[in-house]
Amino acid sequence: MRDGILHQGMPKASSYGKAVLPTWILYNNFARPMQMGKANGGDALMVQPWLFVETVLQLWRENIALIDENDSFPWANVIPMTIEQVGSQNP
């Protein structure tokens, strides 16, 4: 999410063989979470932010173990803890 919507994916245009990547358009009435289209005579990535968020959350819910498997953007280990266990970790 952070590197996706907030930073438009933070891609290197030259890595994709293009001088300019598509413009991003965020609009709450698009019918799909993400799709390609045209705007101002060029390519555009059309994003419906609320559907996009729901899609990402649903994918994580279905595949939560993947959060530990990203080698290029590693997270800390995520484990469930009770409030008592959290309290015992702090002196």
C-alpha cells in the first residue's frame, strides 16, 4: 500500500524501457480496483482507492503467511499476542 498508492509504486521508468510511466488517476467511481485507460493523450493507471484497499486487505487475509516471505521489503515477525503478553515484554 505505502509504495503503491502513496508513492505511485516508486518504479524506475528506465527499468521498464519507457521514458515516462503512465499517469495515475485516483477516482472513487471507477468500477474496478485498478485498470489501464487513456487520459490527456497518454496511458493512465486508473485506481479506485477504496476498492484497491479492500482488494489488498482481502489478499492479505487469505495469505497472511506471505507477510514474512517478502525478501525485498522484509517486515518484522508478526505474531498474535494477548495484552498480558505485551505488558510482560516491557519492564
